[in-house]
Amino acid sequence: MKLSPFETTTRRDEWLRTAPLYGKSSHPYSEDRYAFEVFPSYPDEDTSDWKRVPRDSDEYEKRSFKFNIEKANVWSDYILVLNTYNRPTLRWYSCEAFKDEFLYDPLDPPRPQGVDPLKWKKLAEKRIRGGIDRTPMRLDTDKRTFLQRLVKLWNGDVVCGVHLLWDQCPSIHQLTKDLDEDRLNRLYYDTTIDREILLTYRDACWFDLETEFLKPTALFRKRVWYDLTQKCRLLINGRSEFPDLKGGPLEGLVHRVTVGLVALKNTLEGNEVRPYLDTSEYVVDLVSRDPEGQVYTYEIMTDHNNRELYRKTYEKLKVLDQHGKKTIAVFDSRETAYKVFNYWHNQGLGVLPNGPFKSDYSVENGRNQIQDAYESETHEWAVADWTTTWKLKQQTLSSNSIDLNREQVLSLDW
């Protein structure tokens, strides 16, 4: 996978991204006394004396290491050194070993002239503890212009002749063709860090050099390169030259686009639409009212590991259902839907009459089972219906049965 949409990939890039990672401590009699190092193995290399270090969080948690990588990344007891000689390698040194190897104190490095000694020492400690960026990003004209365009696109405006919904997540190059794309790479990764280091380790659960402001995401069955990270949100929200972002404070691009599709579908059906309705207790992603007065509430859910958030969403839907609202869940995929339904059932939040789903049924089959659960007189289930982002797209933007024009989409309130 590329680090940014403006780069080309090489055969070596694929090896770096997928090569098995191993770790070891330095030899007791070695002159270079590092505490631990991690590196990719070459094909057919003898790895019998090394410890396998998985990238995946579940696999990593199953293994025991004398050296705790995650703690070493945030404690000042160890200093991380990036080494690209021979192969991209991460090495952690104790403070004393670092002094012996590099001949200066990492907590009190050589100080530029005119800088306050106490402030410089505190800054060095913060860097080691991961409290600040190693290399802060300079927001030049190209980056500022690009981010302003992204915020407007996110908010539903036409930018560079394209619209987020109507053009079904346009290519990023349609937004950057008049900008210096080399400068924009810094929005995706820290360009002062060797890219081989990032390619090798950025997918590892224990690697903490999170430097990206933008990231790719899968949407409409393609890779879209302008999803916002929390780091980017903080940048945008903290500067007056950027408009306010529409939507929830943590939602990603898939969530945001799905809200737009729900709004579009309800508008085409002649319903009143209110996105992001703020009640005294919570915010509902979208509320609609049909001509007969029936109120529908929509909650969008994407795939993540925050099960407590899934729990709170069910509790919200339950309260809405008790107040006579028709509750509809929208998922980024049917796989996510069945995972969440099973979690709700297994936690006793609601009861599926047929028990948890044991396979990824079609959306139609799954909807029938959820509707049966909702209508059951002997089981409690708070979700009346559900659908997916892709199904909504097929029913609106890709539907041959709807006479949809550009102005209808551009005038949408979402």
C-alpha cells in the first residue's frame, strides 16, 4: 500500500510492508548495547534465534516479550533510534547505553544558541515521551488550500467542479491538479522519517509514530484518499482560516457520506429531514418524518473495536424506540452489521429469536430476520430495520428507477 496517493510503488515496497518482523536483544558482549531491536527478515534467512514480533494486535497480545515495546515508546527510560542501514530497523536504548553509543545525553541534547536551557531540556523529554511531534508540519499555501477544499467538500459544497455525493467520492487528483503534490505528501506521513521505516512498521499495532493528517479509506468499493484523522480535525478546528466541519466530532468519511445518502433517500421519498439532531441527551445522526407523520431515526455504524460505543448506540436506539420512533441502523457493510447484531445479542442488550447470525447472509435475508425480531411479541429487540452504505448508494445515486439530477443532490441539507 502506498504512503500517499501521490507516490508510485516498487517491488521492494511490497516486501517491506509484508515481510515477517523479528526482534532480539543485543549480545551481552556487543559494543552496541541496545535493549531491543525489531527488523524485517529476508527470504530464507535463519530466524531461529530471533523472536517473532507480529504487527496484528491480537497476535501481538498472545506473545510474551521480556522487552515491552509499547511501554518503551512512551517512557523516557528508553530512546527509540531509527536505522535504515541494510534494512529498516527500530532500536531501543536505555539512556545510559544511548550516551555511550552517541556520546550525548538524550534528555539534555546539544542546545542551539539562545535557547533557554530548562525549556530545551523539557522539550527533549517531551519528544522522548511522545508528547509532541518529532517534526511539526509547516502549513504552507498548498497544504492550506488543499485542506480548505477538503473541508468544503466534506461539508457538501462543490469544490473544483466536483461534489462528494454527486460525483461519488471524486478522485483526490481532481482537487490537487493545480497544487504541488510533493508538498502534500506531508499530510499523509512525516517526510523527514525514512519512508522505508514507515512502510515496514506503520501497520504494526505497537508502532507509535502516528504522523498522518489524512488517510485512505474504502468507500463505494474504491480507495478514497481524504479521510480525516483526529490529528487533522484538531488542526482544522484550531485555526480560523478553516470552516467548521459538519457532522460528529469523531466520525470518519464513510460515516459522513452515509449520512448524506440517508438524507438523499429520505428527501427523494418526500420526507422531512433533520441531520445531526441534538437532543438534551445525545445527537441522532438523522431524523426524518414521512407525510403521514411517522418519525424515523437513523444511526450510522462503521467497523471498529470500541464495543462500548456499540453498546451506547443500542441503548440510544432503545430509548428512541420507546418514544415511538422507527429505529433504523445503517452499517458500512453487512459484515459489520452481523458483528454488531451478534454483540448486542450476546451481551443481552436485545434478543434475536433465532440466535446470533452464523454467516454473512444477504442484506435482504438479514433484514427479514431483524424485522422478525423487532415484531416478536416474546423477544425484545429495539432495531426495526437496517441497511448498508452500498445499498443506499444503489437506491439513490446508482438507481435507474429514480430521475435524479445534480441540483437535487447539491441542494441537499446534510
